[in-house]
Amino acid sequence: MLDEMTLLMKLKEGNPQAFRVRAYENAAASIRDLGRPVAGMTEAEMVALKGIGKSTAAKIREYLETGAFAKLAELRETYPPAFVEMTRIPGLGPKTLIRLRDELDINTVDDLRSAIDREALRALPGLGAKSEEKLKLAIERLGLHGKDRRTPIAVALPIAAEVVAALEKLPGVTAAQYCGSLRRFSETIGDIDVIVAARNHRSVGDAFVALPLANEVIAHGETKSSILTRDGLQIDLRVVDPGVYGAAVLYFTGSKSHNIALRQRALDRGWTLNEYSLSDIETEKVIAARTEKSIYSALGLAFVPPPMREDTGEVQAAAGKLPRLVTERHIRGDLHVHSDLSGDGRAPLAAMVKGAAARGLEYLAITDHGEDLSINGATKSQMLGMRRKLEKLQERYPDMTLLWGCELNIGADGGLDYDDEFLASFDWTVASVHSHFDLDIAAQTTRLIAAMEHPSVNAIGHISGRMIGRRPGIFFDQDKVLATAAATGTGIEINGALERLDASSAMIRNGAELGIDFVINTDAHHPDDYRRVASGVLHAQRAWLEHRRVANSWPRHRFLNWVQRRRG
Ligand code: DGT
Ligand code: CA
Ligand code: CA
Ligand code: ZN
């Protein structure tokens, strides 16, 4: 709710930095970091928290008591979801959006598209043919236009998790699971598909369409229902008998082409496979239906992890040997972690180290931003202070090796922060692109290669810099970059932040074939972010990545040898 208020306030104030915007932003951050529910707190207790003032506390109470609050309802009226969606388009600030609405009656992405097509934007001062072209490109890249619009996984996953948690609690429900592209861990999601096992189909459907996030009910039947959220995201529900749950989950997880490949295998055996069962065509006897595993097994296949179900050879592989995929339990270290020495860090060093120890990590690199990140980087002397703190902490955590690291900034020409001598003194570094997203392909390629060739760079962080659904990231020559990674022994990060999931799964799969080493990192800015390792792993599984290719799955001594070899 506070996140939504922040966004709507930006529109109202016409300025993302306005005081009221910051107030909601800070309050949201404060609650997010609290680590316990705010629900039981009094207004006075809330005000005592950093970032929450009297008026915000009153609004939170109002929301907790009534399930709504007036100010939000009012702003939602003024800025409906179709209008708010335009804030996702890079280059369209709140001021411009309001002008477009007031002067050209542009209220939706579709309005904007047609205004661009009739060259209407260039009539406004400050906008020209060039901005029209840029905006048009951005709209296409974001897939915001028409019925092909897709939702980034970072938005869809928490919503799906909330729906599943609500349905699981209902009486009579024995299992619930989101399926479809989300379970396969696609980067963007067309709609969310939820399967529930229960005998009382009707009452589950009734509860589903009554969920607070159901803004519109588009279907409500005995076993099938569909709702739309306020943002226009569709959620489909199917309620099935517990005895056929596996068949339903398998079918609705897809992908469609994976299903077709499975069905073909069934037909070869005189069987048929659909959302109800695997059964014999002649006798109609059910062979398997209750669990996915029993169906795969009857077909002579190993269980195929959902991220692999894209019909790129996995059915054939499951008939013989599946790759030894990396799983969460393989991960022993995290090599991209920020403390509040980074301006965007949200927890002090001690809390970050403690959080990592609580997860049983064997090694941990603290990688605050290097000095070149203009608003955010640490000076040499701050970095040296960090080293001393880490040495102290190391005594308290004998079972976890603490590495003094840095997230370096790859400059436009591939240059890095600090001087070579200082760079060589770190225990570990990741180097990432944080600026100059508009250079051409050749320049971006040169830049990445230069960073990889630097002897003090251990790995490249979030290599494209993309933000899924918001920013495409840099374009570079993947073959050349992968060849350099292989030749130099530079690791490539798999960033577990759902907005990033960077490198792309295609790049990971190609890189693994070249024998490149990967590191699955969380890029944590708060101890809660350590959970992102699960997302990094699922994304890696989409690329069929084996754990032996993941450097931070290796035992400590082997990992540290690898780091040392690189740093000379
Ligand atoms: P999305 O929603 O566009 O991101 O992608 P999916 O994969 O979630 O697709 P969706 O929601 O249309 O359908 C969910 C699953 O249901 C899909 O992955 C496979 C299954 N399915 C849907 N239509 C068909 C079909 O015509 N044949 C087969 N074999 N399976 C289908
Ligand atoms: Ca779907
Ligand atoms: Ca669907
Ligand atoms: Zn970072």
C-alpha cells in the first residue's frame, strides 16, 4: 500500500524527490526492514520507528482497521491503473505524464501509441520527433501494448504466493500450487495459473473471487474461475480432485510444447495424457494421476524440474541422464553483498554477516560500491575501515570465511575505480555496469572485455544491467564476451534479484558449454535478501546449469584457490 502511495504521490507532486514522496518511501522501507508485523503496534510505537511520522502512522492504522484508507482511494480515482502503467516507460517522468494527460488527453499506453503515430507529441514544448521515436521503441520493448502485455516475474511472483497462501488455508484444501510460466520461472508472465486440490470445488472458487486483490471477476464456475487484479493481471483458478492433482499440475505447468512431447511419448505406449490422468486408451484404466512424479515415472522419465520444461531436449534427457542441476542446498557462499556503507544498503555490516551465518554460509564477500558510483560509492579510507571491521568480525565467526570485497563500476571505456595497487589488495571483486546504457554494441563489448581482462576482477555482476520489464540493459556481443570469460577465467554472476535475473538464461547455457564458471549471488542489501538465492538457482535451472559449473557451490578451499588463481 505504501509502495503504491509512493508511486501515486510522484504523479501528484510531479516530482519523484518531493517531500511527500520521500515520506511514503521511507515508511515503506522502514516496515519492510522491521522483521515483524506492524499490525500489532500502536500509533505511538509506529512513530518511534525510523521513517514513520504521525500522519503516516495514522494512515497505517486506518488501513489496518478498515482495510482501506481514504487518501489512497482518492489518488487511485485520479490516477487509474491504465494511466499509472505509463510510469513504467523510461523517459516519461511524472511531469510529462500529467502534461500529456492535460494537453493531449493521453490516459493509457494505447492512447500514447496512437498519439505518437499521428506525431502529436512533437507539438508540446520539450518533446520532439526524437522523443516520439524513443518512446515508441520503449513501449515495444516493454511489451506494454495490446493483448501481448506481460507482467515481470518480480511483480507476479509475490501476488501468486499470496493467492496460494490464502487458498491453502481454506477448509478442505489438500494442496495448492501456482503453475504455468511462473512455475517455470519465465522472466515475464502472461497470466497466473493456480491449481487447488479439494473436494469442495464450489466453496474454493467462491473464496477465490472474494479475495481482496480481485478487482474484477471474469469467470466464476464450478471448477474454473478467473479474476483480474487492479493492474490488469489475470489469475486463473482450477479446482481439481486430490486424486488427479498431479495430472492437473503437470498439464497447467506446461509448457505447451513440453506437454505435447509428453503426450507423444504416452501415445507411443498406447496411452493418453491430459489434465486428468495418464491412462490406457483401450481400457481407459488410469495409469497415474495423483503426483507429477508418478506420471513421469510411468512414462520412463525422471522428474523434470519445472524450469527445464520448455521442450529444448529435456524429455529426451529425462529418459536417460538429466544434468546434475544446481539446487539451493549446493550453494555455500554469497559473493555480492552490500552493507549500509553503500548508500542503497539497508542494514549494517554486523547484521549482514549475522544473517549470512544464520543461513550456514561457508564464505561471504562484502562488496560495497566502489568510489566511482557517484552518489553511492565508498572512498579508499572507508574501504580500509571496512577491512578492519571484517577482520574483527572474522574472530566471532570462525566457521565462515569473510572476504573483503568491492562491487566495482565498469566505466564507459572499461576502466575501474581506484588504482591497480588498491584493486589488487581486495580479497574478491565483482565488476558491474551501472552507467552508460546507451553506448553501441561495439563499445559495450569492448567495455566488458576490458573489465574481464583486468587481473583484479573476479566476476562480472548483473552483466546486462537489465531491469525486467523496465530497462532492457546493455546490448553486447555475447560470443566475444563469453570467449573472453573463458580465456581469462572470469566468473559470470547469476544475480538472484527478481528484477534482474542477469545473465539471461540463454547466455548462461551458452557459457556453461564453454566451461565458464558462474557465481549465484543475491546482491543482498538487507539480510532478508539472502532468500533470493532460491530465485538465482531456479533461473540457473532454466539454463540447465550443473552445480559443478557454479563456483560458490564448491567447498571453501577449492573456491578460495579459484579466487587466488585469478588474483595472481
Ligand atoms: P503465459 O501465461 O503466457 O506466461 O504462459 P503459460 O505457459 O502459463 O501459458 P497459459 O497460461 O496459456 O497456459 C498454462 C499451461 O496450460 C501451459 O503452459 C500449458 C497448458 N496448456 C494451455 N493450452 C494448452 C494446449 O492447447 N495444449 C497443451 N498441451 N497444453 C496447454
Ligand atoms: Ca499462464
Ligand atoms: Ca492461463
Ligand atoms: Zn550490487
